[in-house]
Amino acid sequence: MELLVIIAAGIGASCAAIFGGLLLRTARIPVDDPPSPGTRPRGNRVEMFVTDGRLVDATPQARQLLDCTPDERLIWDDLAEVLRAHFPAFPEAPPRDRLVLDATGDPDTHIEIRPEGRSLNLSMTGPSLDAGEYLRLRTEMRDLSRLRLAFTRAPFPVWQTDRARKVVWSNPAFTDVALQAGQADNATPPFAVLPNEAEELYISRTSIGKREDGTQSWFEVQSYRLADGWLHFAQNIDAVIHAEATQRNFLQTLTRIFAHLPIALAVFDKDRRLVLFNPALIDHTNLPAEFLSSRPNLLSFFDMLRERQMMPEPKDYRSWRDKLSEVIAAASSDLYTEVWNLPVGLTYRITGRPHPDGGVAFLFEDITSEISLTRRFRQEIEVTQSVLDSLGDAVAVFSQLGTLTFTNAAYRDMWNLDPDGSLADTCIAESTRLWQSACKFSPIWSDLRDFVMTERDRAGWDAELIRSDGQRLLSRVEPLAGGSTLVRFSALPADAGNLRRRRENVDA
């Protein structure tokens, strides 16, 4: 954009130099005896011949000033539009009397208007032009041609306004935008731009058309203050506006989703400022909504958590703040997870996740109930284990799939093994092979395996076993809830078999 300003300034300087040069070159041949009516002007002069308000002849220098070809027949209004920029007092209609006008800011340059019957002769004079200035003028004319081509082909509107905010110059792209806005007159810009006079550069956004009928277009206008007005450059930003609207809609959608999320969310941008949070963050941290809405940075956020006792108090908070950069780096790599046991009795799981564009997001999850339930469950398991370990019978529990899930101390002592010392699961087949190898022959082992693995209704049963060392055991198999099975081994006294046989004979 700075290049465009330099180009525009170059156009203004080149125009002034060319106009001055064209005037100065007339001084080489004094205009003492103007040609009579009907005589075609010749020579190195800036002269125009007007009849009945229409340009009928002009010197090449004059046509160069008017930017017209020899075939064009300009009217008086066309002449006035060009010459009034240099001679503000140039008359709106052909005068009846002779006039001599001075150029603005250059009293040595004049234009003389002499009536001659129905015709007018307009001639300009000015200071002499030396060879160096003439060569420089030719160079600037070439530059001016390039600048004109550049601004003519520029795909964005460029225009200049005076102190009254009227358009004094514009390029074709500006005309196209004015027509798009339904404004055929280029004197007033279609953009609502009101630059601050105290600023050198004023950037604003404005639109033309209506959103209802789909003709609205957005532009970003950069206005540069000049000595006599403003130079404006407009760039279409429809894509930017649509992207921002899409982003806002996306954020609103996320906000509505996060509003019902029970997990607290805090998203920080690449500058480590809070840009997004949900209501759960206020509930979990007790931080004021005004504080969160002020977009605090990450350090201020954790400082406020510490002040509200919503984070564990570190032994050395100063070193912890220095370590926070490591925490941010871990969160940016999706490697940060901590469990905070708060002084108020709550337990939070804090998880850091990377966010697009170098940001980071923290999730605060209240796991107090989960931790309490786990602790109670663990306590119940420990009590149950203690009760079973106090029993004299050996107890083993198998799951519905036949996996050994529970034993007591008496079982581990009786069979001389520790299932918890192995990483591999112990199944019913391995257990029955162990029991069978330590006992004398018994037909119950296949029935025991089938009982553990079956899913139909089951009824408990028992059987006597004799170990290889002669110890007599009573094996009791009972179904449990969820398809599990309890296998219990009780030591029998030596005369237990005689007592059972006597009882059977008495019953018979």
C-alpha cells in the first residue's frame, strides 16, 4: 500500500511538471500576434481556438494538456473542467470580453482569452524552460504514462478527495464500484469514509449494497492524509468477512455445546490469553465471570486459582511458576495430566491439550465422586479379603469364563501357590490339574470343570478328596451371583469317613 501512495504522489508531481513544462515551452515564441480567426495555430505554442463554444483547433501542446486527439471536438465545459484545476477563475461560459487569468500558486503563468467575433483565442504563457528541465520533463512524461496505465489497470478502487470530501480524481475501478452502488455521479464516493483529520493514516471497513438482496460487498479502505485532502485505497474483503462470520458461528456453536458440558474448559491462544471458556469453569473453579471475561493470561489464571484455593498449594510457588512453562509445553504436546487433591476436599483431574495456532486448552474434570467410590470399593475389597483370610477353609472363586479371580490365605497355604504373583491368569483347567496332581484318584474333576463353565441353573454339591499325604478334604462347590463359582476345601478329621458310614447304616 505504501507503494501505491508513492505512485499517487508521483502522478500528482508528474502532472504538475508536465503542465508547467507545457506552459513554459510557450515562452520560446512570444504570443504577440495571435492568428486571425480561421488561421490554424502553429508552432511551439499552447493555444486553443474556440468557435461557438466548441474547440475547432489547438496546438499539439494544447491537445496534450487537454488529453485529446485532433479528431475530438471538445465543448467549452470540457475545457473548463481541465483548465479550472489550474485557473480556478476560469469562466463557466465563453466570455464576451478579454480575460487574463493567473495560475494557482504560479503568478508567472497566465492564460489569456481574447474574443474575436464568434470565436475565442486561448493562449498560455509562462517562464522559459532550459534544456535540462525539458529533458527531465520528457522523463516524467514517460513515468506518467506508466503510472496512468498502472492505475487504469488496478483491480481495486483508488480515488482522491478534497477538504470538502468531494472526489477530485479516481480510477476506472472506482467508477465500476460507484455504478455497482447505483451512483453514476463520481463526485461523491459510494463509501461511507470519514477519516480523522488528526491522523496520517485512517483504516476503516465499509460496505455497499444490501445484505437482504445479496448485493452487499465489504471493503477495507485505507485513507492517507494529503496537504489538500485524502488519498483512498479500497480493497474487497468479502472473503475475510465471510471467514470471520463462519468463525463466529462456529464459536457460537461450540459455546452452546460447551455450555452443557460438565467438564470445565479453558482455551488459551498463542499469546497465552484466555479466549474461550464454558460455564462449568466458573462452577468448578469459583473464579468470577468478570475476571474470565477480561481475557487473563495463563499466569494470572493460575494465580487466581491459587488465591481461591482451587489448586494444591505448592511447596515453593515461585519455582512452580517457573515450572509452568514446562507444564505448557507438556500440554502443547498432549502429555499433561495431573490429579489435584484440593484443600476443600474435592479432587480434579487436569488435562492439557494442544490447540490450533499454538494455543493450549485445559480441561478440569471433577472426579471426587469417582475417587470416593473407588476408595469405598477398595475398602470393601480389603475387608472382604481380611474376612476370608481369617477363615480356616481354603477358598477359590472362579469367574463365568473359568478364570481364577479370588483366593484366601488358607488356599495359598494348602496348595502352596500365589496366583497374584503371576502376570498370567489362572484358569479352572490349570487349577484342577494342580489339585488332581496333589490328590489320589477321584472322578469329580471333569464334573467340577463343567460346573464352573456352564451357564444353566446350578445347584451346589460336595465330594470327599484324599491328598497324596493322606489328608482327607471335603470339597464344596457352590454357584455365586453373576455366573461365578466358589470352590471351598475343608480339612476332615481322620474318623470322618467311619462316622459318615455309621450314619448311613443307621439311616438305612
